[in-house]
Amino acid sequence: MFSLSTGSDAVDGQTRTARVGKWTYTPVPPGAAEETDATLHREGLEVNLHYSSSIFEDFLDTVFRIQDEFNRRSQEVAALKAPTGESRGRMPRV
């Protein structure tokens, strides 16, 4: 649902676009003119986030941290999963 990538206009990896469903979020590039705002865009539509970009960036940061934590925990659980053919509470067949 959410994915993060470093845009082609990245400066030291700081400008990152994010896919949010069918929308793409583009933050204000570092050093951009003061009147430049972050945007959401898709299929030729563009939404200027002049007043809400910092809140939206905080939201995306939180969602990405949740995704990272979920992925990390899922991998840990998969590593602990019993081998095929063995189930919990039973002794392995020898």
C-alpha cells in the first residue's frame, strides 16, 4: 500500500517520493523556492499540500516505521516457525 523511493531529483537522498495507493506524494525538495509546496498527484491530478505537508510527512513516517516493524517481526516469526511436518506440542518423528 505504501512504498518509498528516492526520486530522480534527490539531493544526498533527501528528496523522497512515496506511493500511497494510487497517489504519489512528492515533498518539497531541499533548497526549493519558498512558494514551492509538497504535492499529491495521480493520473494528471495534482493536490497542493501547502498547509498540510508537514502533517502528511509525519503520517507517512509513522506508517513506514509500522511497516518496517511489521516486516521485521514477520521475518522473526518465520524463522522460528516449526519445520514442515512437525506441529506444536508433538515430538518430532524419528
